[in-house]
Amino acid sequence: MIAMILAAGLGTRLKPWTDHHPKALAVVNGKPVLQRNIEYLQQAGIYKVVVNVHHFADQIIAAVQQHSGWGSAVHISNESDAVLETGGGLQKAVSLFGEARTVLLMNADILTDLPLNALLAQHAQTGADATLAVTDRESSRCFLFDDDGRLCGWRNKKTGETRQPRSTSALIEEKAFSGIHVIQESIFRHLPFSGKFSMVDVYLAVCNQYKITAFDHSQSKFIDIGTMEKLEAAADLFA
């Protein structure tokens, strides 16, 4: 089992912090969010972590080295030449996963107390190729799942754009994605695109072929620290 933290983004919504620092080193109650998420993964027994870097990559690399990975074996996937988004970043890092057959992928700019052991247990029990952590919170973009919890589409609620590659007669539910996924090698070693691409596009391209399911953690604490206002609010949620 290995995890990958996506820390390469420019963090434009988190200015002025990201004018001089990467968003992954933004601080909540004295701890960078990258440290918090590495320690969060340790709670589920995950001590091998890949971190991709681009924006102020040197600062993240220096912090990881200075703090000895905060107790984990941290490997860097360097995207200094070009940021590759979620899918391209995962694809570039595959060689660092060794013999791992399962990867927990998460965004660096989220904080949650989602029970990772429950997520991993459901993923194993259902035999899913990918399990996506979701909630019922309001979001402008959402995944669509049928009443068996299987992915069938995606919707932009602001524009009305809907992509539904898997037809179903079942009830469809909208769920907001939390930026945490558990992915089997059936997908991460056989990604259908190259270069810069999103995992959203991957899931929509393969949901007819692969079993992609939802893990609803609506009762958990969750915040995206992508803006200065939310970064400040995170201090009230996470000690």
C-alpha cells in the first residue's frame, strides 16, 4: 500500500501565500498541511508516500528533507518542467510505486477526519477498481452515482454540462468529490491518456469497463484550504 499526495498545483486562489510559497506548506495551527496529511495517512498505517511537486518545488523538497518526511518514507515526483494535473501526475509517478497494487491518492490542500481504514475496507470488500470519497455538501461540480453507488457521470452545476458515459435506469445521485481516491493497478498502471490530464476524465472514460464506486463520508469534518478564508477557517476545525 502506498499513498500519493498531489502538491504540484499553483494554488492561485491562495494568494498572497502562494506568491512566495507552495500551497502544501500553508500552515494550520503551527503545522503545514503537507505534514498534517502525511501524519493523517500514518493513522491508517501508510508510511510510504509519493509527493509530486512543481510550484516552489525546492521548498517542499527542503521541508521533507529537514523533517525526515515527518516519520514517513517520502519520495518526490518532480514536475518542475510542467504541471501535469491529477492524472498526468499519477502517471508520471507510477515508477515510484514499486510493487504496490493499490494507491491512495489525495490532494494536498484538503483536511479531513474521514476514517481511512473504513474507506480502505470498503474498497477491498467491494472489489472496486477505484473508490472515490464523496459527501453531500454543496459543490458546483459533482460526480453522478447510481443507487448501487457506481459512477455513471459528472455534472457542472453552474453551466449545466453533464457527461454520462454509463447509462442506467437507476436513481442518480449527485455527490461532491473530496479529493481522496483509492485506485487499483488495473487503472493506475493502464491510464488511457498521456501528458497533462485529469483523473475526472479517466474515470469517465473507463467507468463502463471498470467498477468505480463511492464512499460517502458526509458525517466527517472536511475543508478545502484553497482560499485564505478557508485556510483561516481550518484552524477552528483542526487543532
